[in-house]
Amino acid sequence: MADLDLSQELKELSSTLASIVQVIDLPKVTAEVEQLKVAAGEPNLWDDQANAQKVTSALSQKQALLTKIVETQVRLADLPVLIEMANAENDENSRKDARAELSSLTEEISKLEVQTLLNGEFDARGAVVTIRSGAGGDDATDFAEMLLRMYLRWAEKHKYSVQVLDTSYAEGAGIKSATFEVDAPFAFGTLSVEGGTHRLVRMSPFNAAGKRQTSFAAVEVVPLIEQTDSIEIPESEVRVDVFRSSGPGGQSVNTTDSAVRLTHIPTGIVVSCQNEKSQLQNKVAAMRVLQSRLLEIRRREEEAKKKQIAGDVKASWGEQMRSYVLAPYQMVKDLRTDFEVNNPSAVFDGDLDGFIAAGIRWRKLAL
């Protein structure tokens, strides 16, 4: 039986991991972890809860990154020994174990490589995601709710902190729109490739004839605003309306006017929040979303200026970026990257990492 030879694959993985370590700047991350440990050990840390959460979150994220890199380095160093033992013993089961370990390492290093691509100005931020139903009637509002569940399940799988800020229910099925916040490191950089128009093709459950129906929903992703951001909004530019929160079918879930709607007069941006118990809490949450959207507008304007100066103006890549086909066949395909899977149920259950990784790599090449 011929010896197992994975030398070329190991050489490529070692080179990729070395590049990742260089880009991440391991000594710098190690120093930052030590600084954060000191900050986290301060006896009065939790006097300022917002800052405390920021410190502990950053420490957890950087420690996890360091641990992952060290573990991957050790596993990669051990793999040649495993291969050598399998060949020496002429054992096929050991060879299968070595191939499986190579496959697992390839996947882990690929994930680390994607993380190094998240180096945009706001990529490390949390994200504010808004889903809006488009053309397609009840199918579109139902599709919007399917997308909301998909992203919430994705965040749950990654143990990310999520808060649904506002949900506007449709008169029939599903939702007209929903806004939620993902407060996790690199949530914006990760989810920003999900922004754009999503299309669903299926046999409509709302059509008595059971005809195939195409419906659309839009996904908007903006970086979460931070206290250090200078987005000042004069009171004269914001109209504040209060109303009663409501659930599906118009059923009241609040007996006071605690829900808040903010309208930014210069841009026409409208933000609602009704999921907090008090009007003040809802106003603060809505203002944070409004600031996040204005920050994203500013970022896009600055990027457009840079591209114009460079003479490299590209059309938006966010239009109709993904198709979810349930009939006559089963497929989800990203129209920008050509990444596709034949298991829509898994995708709608939050299995998005393949699409996101492909999108991040695609975006890096497109810039």
C-alpha cells in the first residue's frame, strides 16, 4: 500500500497560516490582551456598565482569536507526525484520521483567513440589520419573516447578542419590516455582505391554484453607532411621534403610547422602536439606529468620493444578490459569488457561513 503523501497540502496550509499570523500581528494582539486583562481587573470596572461590557467583550474576542491561532499552529505541527505514524504502521484507519484532520484544519484556516479580510473602517463594529418586504404580496411579507428568523438563528448559532428593536407586522402573513441589532465583534463586517435584494421562488402557500410565485425582500446592514462617533443630530431635524405598540393582527400589547417613531427631516429616514417598555428607552434605541444609518450614509458618500477621485466607479453589487429557489428544484445561490447549496432548509435555519465567507472574499476582490 502506497504511503500517504500530503506534503504539498501541508506546505500550502503552513504558508496561508503564516500570512494570517503576520496580518493579524500576533505580538500586538497579545499585548492588547494583557492590557485588557488589567482593565478588566479594575475594582471599579462595573461602575460604568457600558464601558465594562466593551472591555470584557473585546477581551473575550481577542483571547478567542489567540487561542484559535495557537491551537491551529499546534495541530498543523502535529499532523506530519500523524501521517508518518500512519505510514509506518501501514494502517488505513490512521490514514483516514490524518485526511480528516487535514480537512478540518483547512476549514479552520479558511475561517481565520476570512477574518483577516475584515479590516474596513467599521468592520469590527456591531451591526444594525433591517429587513423589508418587497414585491410579492403575502409571499413577500412571509419571505421577510423567513429571513428574519434565518438571521436570528445564525446569530444564535454563533452565540451573538441580538436585540429585535422593531417589527411591523403585515395584515396577512409575515412582516412588512423588522430591525434588529447584533452586538458582537465584527458583526458589521460579517453581515455587510448580506445587504441587498433577496429573491424567493416557490409554490405559493397563499395561492389557491398553487402556482409558482416570485417574491422579494431587501436587507440593509449598517454599523452600530458608538459613543465616540461624532453624529450630531439637531433636534429641529427630527420629528418624534409616539404611538401604542402592537403585535400580529393589530392586537395591542401596550396600553400606553410607549412606541416611538423618529423621522429625520433632511433625509426622510424613518426609524421606529416599540420593543422596550418605556417611551424613553424606545426613543434612545431609535435614535441609536438613526445615528447608525446616518453614519452609513456618510461612509458611503466618502467611499463614492474616493472612487470618483480614483476614476474607478463601480455599479452597486447589492442588487438581487441571492436567490432562494424551492420549486421546481431546491437551491440557494449567491448571484455575485456563484456560491450555492442544494439545501434551502439548512440555509433558512441559519447555515449562512459559506455564503458569508464567499461574499467577504468576493468583496475584497471587487474593491
